[in-house]
Amino acid sequence: MNVSYDTQIPNNVGLSSDKRVLKALEKWHPGYINWWNDLIPENFQQSLVYLRTAVSVDPKGWAKFDYVKMPEYRWG
């Protein structure tokens, strides 16, 4: 499964082929980020968060799970 990085929102669901949905999400995304930054406690962005998402894959194809800072998290 490949992740597409050619849009503002990285994804693995072929989002770039559905321009209507892509445009809606790209419009929604900055507002969501602003809402999130207004909501969270001070200095939370520097905290390590275990998101239960793979941060890498080893040479045998096994996913590696780890802590990441929220701004470094890439959903998709």
C-alpha cells in the first residue's frame, strides 16, 4: 500500500482522484488544526503521544509502533 504525498493531506485511499472530496478536506483541514491548537493544554504539542500508528516498517515488513509528537503525526 502506497501513501500519496501529492496533496495537502497525505493518504492511502486515492484521495487525489476524487477532487470534490479532496477540495472539501483541504478546506476543512486548516480550521481543524486551528481548533485543535486552541483546545489543547499549553505545551501539549511537545508531549510524546502513543497514537497506535506505525511510524516505520522494518525490512521484513513488520510495522514499528512508537511515540510521536502530535505535529509530526501524518494521518492517511
